[in-house]
Amino acid sequence: MRGLRTAAFALLIVAFLSPAATRCHAQAALLMEEPYGFFGTLNPTGHDAIYFARICADTPVKLRRCDPGEMGVVISRYSDIAKYDWVAIPLIPYLFSVEDPAEVSGRVNRETVNRIREQYHEAHLLSLGEDVRKGGFLHGGWAELVGVSYERRMYAFRFDTTEAQDDAFIVKMNESENRSHFQLLFNNCADFSRGVLNFYFPHTFGRSVIPDAGMTTPKQIAYKLVKYGKKHPEIHLQVFEIPQVLGYRRHSRSNKSIAESLVTTGYAIPIAILNPYLAGGLLVDFLVRGHFNLIPKDTLKLTPESLATLTLPGEPTDNPVSAAIQVHSDAPGGSMEFPSEPLATSGLKTVMATHE
């Protein structure tokens, strides 16, 4: 009898440690990236991207499930990548322009960064089109897709996802028309992230009249995700810092909301001269809603060697609202929507919903 109990216990341990059990849940993370350079001075809101631990890239514009040992991709909306609305880049190249974390240096120079970016572009990004420019002082380009940690610091707001959610997201992105509709004020990178988060947590991330005048900013989206995470501990929200690699350019600056940008920069002076009432309203907006700190004091800094922390599993808890989503058309680009109530899983197809 004791032998049977021992064998049963061993089978439970094997089942618990099996790949099927440990891969039931994975992570995604909102990447809030700090502003830098000349454009970051004019528009200090920064950039948004989404990292997925279970989703990988067949090509920069075609998604698939990751194979064992792969660390997932970063997906974001860009303005100057030919006709594409979004591009997916593996995590390590996105951050450091190389494929092996062991090749990342603690300090770099401009010559090194340019060389490894060119090497990665020639090896992996020519499928985007040979006419996609590298980018420069005023316009972006393919250089925005690789080596981002040489440009700026970023914060990863990690949350749990399920296999069903990630599979549905892959279907949706692969079947949707990936054509650029970028617009700085109302269809920017943060709007893309807002749509993705609404896919995982439906009807949660809307626009804010205060403090961003109806525009979507990276700091606003991060704030709403933190607020949602406090109300829904089952998503196991955690915040990590991915430091800027020193040597390529000056330190990036902290992300600001629209009101914070206008009040704390030189824009405040002409606004106050032209319309003191507007300036006063912006100040009140900033003090009441636009000034908030999202980053805990004990935030863990991730090195290239410790980035696997982003892929560690959380507690085995599903989000019942966003785990069941049904497709209403078999045709690519067909009508897709979130259900108002959780659906039974039997007989459902892999699903997706529009992110806007």
C-alpha cells in the first residue's frame, strides 16, 4: 500500500513538473520606454511596446508560438517602417541588436552600435523592404527596431497571460491587415498598446480626457495597468527596470503625461502668455491627475543575463473575462468580438478580437 502511495505521489510530481504543466501560463509585459534625443525633448512622452514570452516571430510581420528555448518577441507600432503598422522583433535583438546575451557589453560606443545594428538588419530585416530607411534626426526607421537599450531606459510591467489568449492573439494579428495608420495624436504606439491590453482585459483601457486631453500616452497606459493590477491580483503584475546601456548617448529622460509635458517644459511660457486661464487649467490638471509615480523604489534591474526573469511563470490563475473570446467568422479579417460573459470552452474555435 505504501508503495502505491509513493508511486502515486511520484506521478503527481512528474505531472506538476512536466512542460505541459509549467507552460500553462506565461507572461507579457508592457514596455514603457523613456524619451530621448531631440524629438524626446519636443515630445517627452516616450514610446510603448508589448513583450510576449510565449509568442515568437516567423518573420518581423508574422507571428507563431515559440519553440523551447526562445524568449519571445516585442511588438509595437511604428511610423516609418514602409507600409507596416506593427513589427515583431525577438527580445534580445530588440534590446541589444545581438542574438546572444553573452555578446552584450556593459558600455558601448557609436561605432559598435552602428556595426551590430547593420549586421542584424542585413541578416533579419531585409524582408521589410530594401527601401526602408535607417532613420535619423527627424524621422524614424528600422534602427528603431533593434538596440533600443542603447537609446533609453525602459520599465517592464509584467502580467500573466494564458495559452488560449496568446494563441488567439497570434491568429488575430496574422489575419488582420498590417497596414500603417500611424497618427501621432490619436493612433500612436500607446494606442496600439492600449488595444492589445484591451484584447487581454476587455473594456479596461480607454482614452483619458484628463490628464491627456483625449490622447493616449505611455505613462497613462502604464498607470491604468498598475491600477488594474491592484484590483486584479490574479494577473500578478510586477515592475522591472531594463537599464540603458551606457556610452551611445546621454541618459534618457522620464516619461511625462501631456499636462506634465506642457507644465514642466518651456511650452508653459508661451501658453501662459497667450492664455493664462489655459495655463492655470493645465497646472491644476497636472497637480490633480498628471503627476504620479509608477515605479516602486525597490524595482529590480534586469541585466542581459537575467532577462529570463520576464518569462518565469506566475500563479496558475486565469482571467475569466479575457480567457474566452469567440470568432464569428471563418474568413480572414472577419467579424470578431469579445463576449459580454465568459463562454463555455467546449466547441469554441481559437479566437480573436479587434484591438481598437
